[in-house]
Amino acid sequence: MSGVLNTGPQVERAIAWVASQGGRRLNLRYLGVDKNDFWLQMRIGVLNLRRLLALGLTHHAGSWTMA
């Protein structure tokens, strides 16, 4: 049970970071679960790609490499 208590705040912090932009909480843009789920998945993918690019991910000759 203690493992759940230790990881809870970390998960909540990660979700809060994804659901905010410039310190402001983002409102859901669509009606319905499916459209909002798609938007969230795309946002997470974009944030992950942006982070990988900042860490040195490059694209050369049709393949991705870490610099």
C-alpha cells in the first residue's frame, strides 16, 4: 500500500503538467470522451517528441538517431 502513496503525487503532477500550458489549466475542447481522449493522446505525443528533440533526436536519411 505504501507504494501507491509514494507514486500518487508523481502521477498527479505529470497529469497536471500535461493538462496545462504556460501555467494555465487547459479546458477540454470537445464534447465526448473519444474526441478528448484523442486530443490528450496527440498532446502527449507532441510533448514526448518535443522532449526527445531537445535531448538530441535527429532525422537523417529516413532514420531517427540520438546525437
